[in-house]
Amino acid sequence: MRIPRLIRHLLTTRRQINRHFSQRSLNAIQSAIQAAEASHLGEICFAVEAALAPIQVFGGVTPHQRAIEVFGELRVWDTDHNSGVLIYVLLADKAVEVIADRGIHRKTCHDSVWRDIVDAMQEAFASGRFESGALQGIAAVSAQLTRHFPASGANANELPDHVHLL
């Protein structure tokens, strides 16, 4: 099964990111993250990757494994409250992953909560609603963070709010 996946990854280019996420959409996602983070002490990071490198595909790297790598590379774990959340989109595999930091897992959120968010985003993406799916996912993650990490006093922005295009 690696050959069909390899072909998908070779044919999925950065242009697909631009096709699904226009500059207006990227700006809307950034604004949604900024607004959401005002209500909690969490940090939301949104990353979109067109495809994996061929060596990663041959190595059997899953979207979840890649999301964990990206979580580390973007330093989502490096927040005061260990309350970073990565929303990772891998276009070639039509995959969405939500990776939450250890502080969040200590306080809350069963995997089923994140799975529901992922499912809703994938459903929106499957019907071509990339911007609304992303905004819906950000709102759902933010609701969990607001519930368990409400803002109190000063609330530093610890991670960049722009969409990371990988």
C-alpha cells in the first residue's frame, strides 16, 4: 500500500495548500487563534503540510507520528502552563491530528474530545469547507482550553498565531 500513498504525496504540492487555504482564509485562521487565546491560558498552533517526503512515506510515517514531530519542531510544548495544542493538517493523506501538551492531559480532555474535533474538521474538509472546518476546530479546541485553563490577569502570547505552512 505504500506505492499509492507515495504517488499521492508526490502529486500533492504546496499549490494545494494555496488552493484550499487562500490568504484570506489564512488571515481568518490567524485572527480566530488570536481572539480565542484571549479567553484562556492555552496556546493554539495551526499547521498545514501538503505532503511528506518520500523517505517518510517509505518509512511508514503516519500523520499522527508526523504531527508529534511538528509539535516538537514548532515548540508547542514550550509554554508556561504546558497548555499548547497543535492542530495539524496533512493534505496528501486527508488527515487532521490534534496534539495536546501534557498539562492539558493532566487536567482534562479525554482522547474522545479531540477525536470529535478531528472528525468534524475532516467532515468539513471532505466537503471542501476548509476555512470553516479550520475555524470550527479552533473554536472547539478553544472551548476546551477556556473550560480548563481560563484566562486570569496577564495572558502572554507565547507562540506565533500565524498558520504554519510546512
